[in-house]
Amino acid sequence: MLARMPRDLIQQAGGNPMDDPYYFGEYLDVPPITMNIGKVTRMLKMKLTPFETGLKETYRWYTRNHRPRTAGFEFDDKLLAMVKTVTPAGV
């Protein structure tokens, strides 16, 4: 089931992709990431970490600091109930 819901409504309900209550859905309004780093390196005068290195370091941090999600979808059910009251019928 696909239910589109504005990010501000998710945050207003207390949803968070990184902490309890977890929101398992995807944020569809995030723009694509580009690899054009010329302006960043020029303006900040710094050398950026290569993507592969940063990804490994992020994964290492995540595995050390992440608390697994507990089973249950109560928050997701709450969001779906909210969207039903906000979305007009037949949309």
C-alpha cells in the first residue's frame, strides 16, 4: 500500500527515521545526490573524504551505535489513520 504523506505531518506526529518511534516509509521528497563537489572544495578550501571511505566509516559507526527496531507497526498504523482523515475520499 502506498500512502503519500507530507514530511511535516510525519514529524508533527513524532515520526523519526533514526530513532523511536521509527517511521519505516521512505521520504520521497529528498532530491537526488550528485557528485559535483567543485564548489564545496573551492568555497571551504578542504579536501573531502572519498565516498567509499565515508561509507565504510558510516557503516562502522552505525553498527556500533544502532539500536535494532523493535517489532510492531503501531506508529505506522497511526500515520495511516491520520492520512485517511486528511486525504479526501477518491484521491
